[in-house]
Amino acid sequence: KITYTIPQLAFGLYKVSSSLDGELCILQAIEAGYRHFDTASYYGNEDVLGRALKRSGLPREDFCIASKVWNDALISKEEGPPQAVIQSVYESLQRLDFGT
């Protein structure tokens, strides 16, 4: 049986830049001990989070990542809500570069 405890304190990425500055900010959070990150496709920085996690050198399993499916993703998709949610999650995993 595998168990995992989600860290209670998350580092929120709302308004964190998708540039190198954002990546350095995330790396500093990792150095400070953060292992739980809260992002969203709407924030536009899932890709920089993925790069920072890889650059940290720590195994992916050390991190807990929370992201979100936004309502506009459900409304704008022709295939309807269930498939739109799956597609939105898949796109987030691609941006995070989590091996989808």
C-alpha cells in the first residue's frame, strides 16, 4: 500500500511570471522547502513550474501539484463537459511536461 501525505502549505503561483524570473522564484520556493504547488492553466505558468521542478533535481514524486479546470474550458469545447475536463487535464499535464 502506497500512502502520500499532501503538504498542508502550498506555494500559490497566481501572478508568478512564466519567464525565467518565475522559474527562479519557484526554485527559491523549492530551496525553502515547498513541495506543494498550486497552479492553473489560467495562470499561464504551468510550463515554468514543470521546468523548475525538473531543474530542481528532486524526483517528481517529492512534489504535490494542484491545478484547475476553468469554466471557459468547459464552455468552449464542442465535445461537452466530461470530455472537455479530460482534455483540459491532459493539456495541463503536457504543459507541466509530466510525461503524458
